[in-house]
Amino acid sequence: SDLRDLYQQVIMDHKKNPRNFREITDANHMAHGNNPLCGDALVVYVKLNGEIIEDVSFQGSGCAISVASASLMTETLKGKTLEEAQTLYDNVHRALTGEEEGGELAGKLEVLGGVKEFPARVKCATLSWHTVHAAVDNDHDISITTE
Ligand code: FES
Ligand code: FES
């Protein structure tokens, strides 16, 4: 469909030009996320100011899906409150696991290679979301693997 083509363009753009692909030197939260299936690894940096995600970024190497998803994640969460971020994690999780529609963001993520039909690709698309979740929940650098 046209919508699917549009989403595919968004994904390619985020893969080629990842947003917020940088270290945050004064980050107060960070986490390492690993996908043991492929060995891809991302670091997510978060600067929390009270309840607000003032800045969020990532670095590392991954497949097109994990990089585009991480880029979308940073764009989406920047400036959000922790409560808003929690709602977004839940929506992304539900949409990617096929439990229900998750809105426009989830629509973009779904196109990350038709992830729902390929469980291994779901792990690529959720890697950065699990990692940022672990980062904000912990006040030390934490290392997680995709479930
Ligand atoms: Fe599903 Fe993290 S995205 S639990
Ligand atoms: Fe490694 Fe996608 S193949 S995260």
C-alpha cells in the first residue's frame, strides 16, 4: 500500500541518517543492549531531568532494522515524561508482538522488514526499546539481552 511504501522510506532514511547517533557525555543513565542471536550491540544514553527525558541518544552497530528502530526511538522519546515513555514502550511492545495496533509509530516499526512474521526481526526492532527502558530504570550502566 502507499502507507507501507511511505513507512519503508522512513525506515531507509533512519538507517542511512540515524538521528541522535552520538554519545551524551553528561548522561545520567545508560545501558548496553545486546542481541545474542546476531551479536549486534547498542549503547543507549539518557539525560533525565527530573521526570523529563531531556536527551536520549545511541551508538553501536546493528542491522538496518535495529538502527532505524533506535533512531525512531530517540526521536520519539526526546522531551517525553517517564510516564509518557512508559505508554510508548507498551504500545510498541503490543504492536510488534501483534497483540494490537499501536498507532503510527508502531506502523513504521512493523515495516522494519515485516517483523511480525519473523520473530528474530522482532528482537531487532525492540532492542533499543528494551535498552532505553533498562537505562531509565537503573542508575548504573546495565547490560541487557533481548528476550
Ligand atoms: Fe516488549 Fe520491551 S518491547 S518488553
Ligand atoms: Fe542483529 Fe538485527 S540482525 S539486531
